Amino acid sequence: MLIGNAEETAFKILIVDDNISILRAVESALQREAYVVHTAVSGEEALSVISRTGLPHLAIIDLNMPGMDGFELCEAIHDFSDLPIIMLTAIDDEETVVFGLDRYAEDYIVKPFRAAELVARVRRVLRRMGDFAYTLEPVIKVDDNLQVDFPNRKAFVQKRPVQLTPTEAKLLYILMRNAGRTVTNGFLLRRVWPMDDAFEDRLHTHIYRLRRKIEMSPKDPHYIISDWGTGYSFLAQPEA
């Protein structure tokens, strides 16, 4: 469900909560700030919304939902992206909060909440994570030779479908979100393997494999550029 008439450059936010009154309250608070808002009452519906409308810039997710719970939804989303997530839930025990922040979330808000504080936290996360450099659509067009369907973990290279692994999709998402800017090796390691002591050799291996899938000439890459000793950058979006 799409609410609002924001411009294409407006941030898109997905709210997932089975409590309709809370869902509408959050929706209204964000709509007043000119965000484009999508809503879902279950994890399953949230994945359907993402598949149909494309990834949002940010998701606000309840934990205690019937069927797929909030953590399962976060895991499913992070199977194909590094989407920033705010958890909004009544669960406030220390173990759950720490796990949520370590594994999935940029912020964790306990219900009941103040709408103005929620909006401020949304703004803070979006400022820190930044806009997505390419237009967020179900299939994101980089150029005529490369399009990416994150929910289905597919790249289309000269219209030929190529399946991406979860790690490759997450790396590509992070690099495309920051297109035109160098993303450090350390940042990529922390975002892709938040619970592991991963080393740069592991990162370089996955970048090598990703290049072999999406580059016309992997040895002379056009999309994923090395900044030797620092990190990687993705092709900047051409100015209109």
C-alpha cells in the first residue's frame, strides 16, 4: 500500500506491524514529514511489497508478529540487501535488544513510543546511511548493460540473468548505495559479516566472484573499482 504524493527523490519507508492502530500512527507521523510510506501487517506481506515495489530506503519492523516474526523478516531481507532497519517493538529484555542491534538494526525503539522521537530517529538513520545512489525500483537500472533485482538476487548482464549469492547481493547493495564513493574494507566487513571475525581476504574473494558475474571484463572492471589498500567504489550514477 502506497501513501502520499512525494517526489521521486523522497525517501521510501516500509512499516511492518500487525497492530493496525500502531501501523496507522507511524504511517501518519511519517507521511506528515513527506516520506513515501508502504505498509505491511506481516513479514510475508512485507516481502511481497518489496518484490512488487522495490526496496525502500528504510524499514521499521515489529518483532512479535504471527507467522514470520521480525527477526525472521530481517534475516530474509538481509539475504539480498543491507537495508537499514529500525526495530519498533514491545520486547525490551536486554538480550533481545543487544541481539537485534548487533545483528540487524540501526536503532531499537521500545513501545510505547513518542511519534516525534520516532521521526527524529528515522531522520538520524537516514542521514547516517545516506540516500541510495540509484532509483529504487523492483529492478534497478544501472545502465543498458546492467540491471539488478535485489529481492530475487539476480543481475541482468546484457539482459542475461545471473544469480547472485546472498553475500554477493549484500556487497552489491552496499556499493550501489554508496555509488561514486569509496567504501572501506572495514565497513564492508562489518556490514556483511556483523557477527564474524572476517578478514580482507574473504572480502576480496567475494568481490572477485561478483566481478566475474557482472563485469564485461572482470580484469578491467567498469562497475566495481578498487581503491587499493582502502576499499571499493561502484560506478557513479550519471548526472541527468
